[in-house]
Amino acid sequence: MSDSEKNSKDTETILMALDQISQTIDVMTSVVGRLRNYLQQQETSANTEKHKDLRDEMQPGRILH
């Protein structure tokens, strides 16, 4: 195999590896985004429930013991 053919093959291999890395990064970015959204929804849900409990406790005329 000549140097030119070897260089061409090496370049092709490197480009394929870079493409695979790029695809992996895209997938991981998507996963991180979904996890972030999930955690934000959980936090929002927990805060809403917490505020609901406080509103229930703070009702006028209600006697707390």
C-alpha cells in the first residue's frame, strides 16, 4: 500500500471516528436535557404540593393544635 493510500485510509478512519463521537455527544446532550426537564418538573411538583399544604394550614378560622 502506498503512503497516499495509507493516508487516505487513515483520514477516512479518523472522519468516521469523529462522526461517531459527534453522534454520541448529540445523544448524550438529549439525555441530559431530558433529565434536566424531569428534575425541574419534580421540583415544580414538590413546590406546588408544599405550597398547597401551607395554604391548607393557613386557612382563616382554622384552629391549629
